[in-house]
Amino acid sequence: MRHDHLSTTFAALADPTRRAILARLASGETSVTELAQPFEMTMPAISKHLKVLERAGLIARGRQAQWRPCRIEGRPLGEVAEWVEHYRRFWDESFDRLDEYLVELKAKEKKDGRHE
Amino acid sequence: MRHDHLSTTFAALADPTRRAILARLASGETSVTELAQPFEMTMPAISKHLKVLERAGLIARGRQAQWRPCRIEGRPLGEVAEWVEHYRRFWDESFDRLDEYLVELKAKEKKDGRHE
DNA sequence: CGGTTAATTAACCAATCCGTAAAATAATCC
DNA sequence: GGATTATTTTACGGATTGGTTAATTAACCG
């Protein structure tokens, strides 16, 4: 139902194991077994997490002998950053107060200006 | 099972309807009915989406007569921005190596193409 | 009070998610 | 070829998600 790219990326990031995997990969390419090391989880579980990350374009996988080294791919994170950036003013406190003021003003206009 | 805050935020953002709701709220506080307007979806569905956003702290709701106006709350988005920012170098790099990336992608398509 | 409007809750369903154990694949080494 | 190592696939649960309709709550209005 949800084929859109940004949703896939956000969904992939909505899991602490997967974010931890990305954090590990940020310090360099490595194998699945090594990635699985810190987690109390079976290999197939990790393998599935990697598939989710791969489908979101957050990692890419190579092949060296029987190892399948993973590396991080930053592009989707860039898209997330771009999306989030549109809302920057909302977490900037000084602008928060301004926004509150504007919303109040708008409500007043609505009340005075037309019947609803 | 996944009670960590960042995961909850990412999960809340992993839905185009909810992101559209946030986009609408970015231009000002409004009622549930008005929020529901652009979507081909029943009110309870919207109500559930709002609950997800509220639990993630992405919106707050007030009460004015029988209306329950929603407004956007930026703090969780700030946390997302902060998290994502740690990976900035990876999408800068991928931008620098765009050609390389495209070549790899092409090779991969060639290799995996028959599977799908 | 009774009727209308706004929104949520309850009950349900199908699909997806996150994990498991067991079997299968793939490449390497002897 | 056969054993070993690395990883994925399959099959299966149980929990969660995203939607529905019908019923309910809450506040207003006359």
C-alpha cells in the first residue's frame, strides 16, 4: 500500500537494531556475521533487517568469497534530512513562540472575518 | 515492544497520510474534520493517524467547544534532524561519487535483473 | 430536553512486521 | 567430491498496522 520512497526509508529507520547497524557501518564496511555480533538475535533476523535497509537504499552489499560485506549508502538519509528541514522552524524555540502568536492572530481573523 | 522514542517518531513519519497532515499543520492549527478533508479515508482512520502522531509527540491537541484543534510540535523532528545529521558525510560523499554510484547500480541491475 | 455536529472508541479484518528454527545456497578449503 | 563457513530462504507464529462500519462521547444550539 505504501510504495512511496520516503515512507520506506522512515520505516526502515524505525527500528533500533537497524539504526545500530547503520551506526556500525558508519565506521566502515563489514560482514553480516560481524554486524550480528552485538545483538541477541539470530542470523536470519539480522539478515532480514539488512534486507529492509537494502530495499530502502540505506545500505549496499558486495560479494567477497562467502562474505557479503555491507556498506552504508547516504542518499536516502539526505532525502530524510531534506524533508525534515522544512520543519526546522518548529523546533527552534524562538520561532515556536512566533508561530503561536501567528496562529492566535489567524484564529482571531477567522472568528472576526467570517462565519464558520 | 519497541518503546524507544526515536523509533516511535520514525514509525509515525513512515506514512504519507501522516506526513501530509504535518504539512497541513505547518501552515496552522486546525480541526480534525478539516485535516481529514483532502483524504479519501473515513474519520476514524484520520483519528487513528492523529493518535499516532500525538503519541510520537509530533502534534498536540486542544479543545475548543466540540472541536479538537491540532497543532504541530517540532521537538521530535529536531531529534530526527539531530540523529540524521551524524550521517551527513555519507550523502555528501554519495553526491561527490554520483557517477560511481550509477555505474554500480547499473551493474547490479544487470546481475539481479532476472530475479525480479 | 432533543437534535446536530465533531470526534473518538469498539469490534473486526487483512496485511505486514519481527522474531524463531530448520533447510537451502553459495563460495572456499582439503 | 565432501566438509566447512557465511548467509539467505522457507515456514511459521504472535504482535502491530491501517483501514472499515457501527456505536458512543462530548459539546453546542434552539
